[in-house]
Amino acid sequence: MKKRILVAPLNWGLGHATRCIPIIHALLHHHFDVVLASDGVALDLLRKEFPDLDTVELPSYNITYAKNSQLFKWKLLKGSPKLIKAIKAEKKAVKTIIKAYKIDGLISDNRLGVHSKSIPCVFMTHQLQVLSGNTTWLSTKMHQKIIKQYDECWVPDNKNDTNLSGKLGHVSIDEMTIKYLGPISRFSKKNTKVIYDLLVLLSGPEPQRSLLEDTLLKRLKDFRGQVLFVRGVVEKVQSRIVNDNIVIYNFMTSTELEQAINESAMVLSRSGYTTIMDLAKLEKKAFFIPTPGQYEQEYLAQRLDDLSMVPSCKQADFTLDMLNRVSRSRGLKNADYQINYKKLFGLFKGK
């Protein structure tokens, strides 16, 4: 009998779902059955990527950002009672899923209520330290307390100094089994002809995704070159609009996006960690605009800028002239780390 694994990414933009895609493919390749669980656009994306797999909708965390970045932390705190309620509902749902689908193990990508004491459980995150300004010590302590409930914590990054997550994923923690996977990506580098001078990739919770979309579409009217603009809005039907030198898609599948990135000279996007891993795998030059008020993205963008790898700026400061800095940057490089999935999945095989 095949072991059946529940894979449940957080619905916070598309990054958590997309970085689970190579893990899901590896599980299937190593003869596991897989059940997918999430909500919102993350679940919609996984259903499009794996139409033959069983999927279950989990209670939504309903995470939204404030329009004013200075109110980011306050809005999260204000919504914490609803979040706690959703996590409790999630725990109850997971018990039902484990019983109904006869789950033998689970992988939670930052879903705090996806856990069980009766089966092997993995928590996947690049944030062993959770940045939140002057409350970083508290948010980190709370997050680590949750992670310690799991049998293993998988960090998608290199353990050594040539890493992508910096201080986020490299903290010494007692009583925690941490396994570094190396950067993971659903993409592969291809030698293709460059078609687009600029690829814009958007993602993330509202309203900040829409605010950046509106800003960029106005700015890019004066861009000299071909632009591919992927809005990051997963809908039932894919749409394509041509507006002068800009081709606009609402979303792309993994195969389409892999081809698009390979065919683009540079990428403009948020500094989400999954995006950074994808661009490193494809060795692309990029420009980052971190989500206002999101400490993690601001830290990652500033770190890569300081290392002269990827230039960045605040959302309110962006001008087209800033893209000239991209040609002078070193760009992201592929670490070429090979994961031993057979060994990694040994946790689910048992003795």
C-alpha cells in the first residue's frame, strides 16, 4: 500500500503553493499518494497544476494588508482573533481529513493548524526568525514554539554562507530537527531566445497587489521595450490582453511561466522568498519592490541590494530610471543543490 501524504501550503500570495510543487512532484515520483489542502488562490493554483489529485478546502485565514504600510502590524494584530479562530477550525478539519483520506503523514508550509500527534508531521518554512520590527523577539518565539510541535522542520535554503534567506533561516534552535533542503524551485533553466525586455510578476495579498499593479501599468506606458505583465490573479479562465508594447496575463501555469522567465531579459517583482528561489534557479537579473510594511520582504530586498545582486526600492519611490541599475548588478545565481528526496521522505516510511 502506498503511503498517503497531505500537503498544505498557506494561502498568502502564491509563493507557499508554488514552492510546494517540486515537493509534490517528488512525492509522486517516490510512489506516495498525495492529497492537497489549502484555500483561495493557493488551492486554485494547485488544482490547475495537479488536476488528478484529491484536494480539500481548509478554513481561510483571510489575511489582508493595510493600504498604509505603517498600519501593517496593527491590522495583523487587529485580525488575530479571527486568525486564531481559523486555526482552531483548521485543526478540527485536519482531524477529519486524516481519518477520511487515511493520511499517513503531512507537510505544512506555514499553516499553523495543520498538525497531528498521530502521524509524522513536517513544517516547511524559511522563517526560523520572524521579523516584526520591535516585536521580532515575540513573533519569533511564538513561531518557534509552533514549529517544535512537528517531527521535522524543512528549510528551503542552503545551510552555509552562500544562502538566500540570511538571518531569517539561519538561527540556532534547541530541541528542533532542522533539515536544509537547499533552494527549491518548480523551474529549470533553458537556453532560449530573449523575447521580452521586462517581465513583471505580481503576487501577494490585497490591496497591495492591486496598488502595485496600477502604479506599474501607468509607469510602463513610457517603457521602451517589450513587456510581459503577469498580474498573479488566478481565475477560472486565462485571459490575455495586448496594450501597445505590454502583453497582460491574469495568470500563467508553471510551464508557461517557466518559459516566460527564461525568455525575459529581466524581472520586476516583489521580493517574496519563493520568487527569489525561482529567479536564482533560472539565474535571472531582477528588480525588487518589497510589499510595504512586510518586514521579511523588506529585509530580503535590502540584503540582496547590499550584496549588489538585485537592486530594489520602496513602492512609493519607483521610477523607470531605477531599472538601469539592473544591468550593473550581479544577478542571482543557482546553487545547484541536489535534494536526496528518498532520504528526506524516510520520515514517512517508518521503521
